[in-house]
Amino acid sequence: MLKDEKTIIVHVFKSNSYTGEIKESEEMKPEWFETQSVDFSKMWPDDKIWFPDMIQDNYFFGEYSFEAHSELTSQSHKLITQEELLQLQKKLSKISLV
């Protein structure tokens, strides 16, 4: 592993409804977009890979490597079953999805 290389595990959650007020944070300024109008040029390079599967309610697992936080240097993305996702989640995280 390179000195500046870091591993980040990200869980993507989708919701079709919410209550309350959405607020800006240090990390993100929330905005609403039509699905077909998402501007991937303002997002991380891997987002255009997994985003279509999220919109289609597919379960997926991906690993993406970056150089300088912006250049996608390698990627692996595959569709999986819900059961496979739950088993991966148990191995990779302490956050329960069920």
C-alpha cells in the first residue's frame, strides 16, 4: 500500500421518501435533480458506474481505486443478490443493514 493510499468503505442507501428538513453539511450541499439530469462531472468518477444500478434498485458491489482523489485508476463493479450483499456487509462493516 502506498503511503498516501487509504481504504474507504462506502455504503449507498436509497430512500423514496423522507421527513424533516434536509440541511447542508461540511461534506455536502444537498440538491434535487431529475434522474436523467444528474451532472456526473461534479461528482466522483465512480458515481456514473454505480448510480444507474442504484436507480434501478439493483444490488451491487464495487471496488474503485483513485489517484489524487479524482482520477479513477481501476474499478470492479458487479451485480449481486440481496443475500450476497448481506453476507458481504457482515464481513466488511459493523453497520447492520437489517
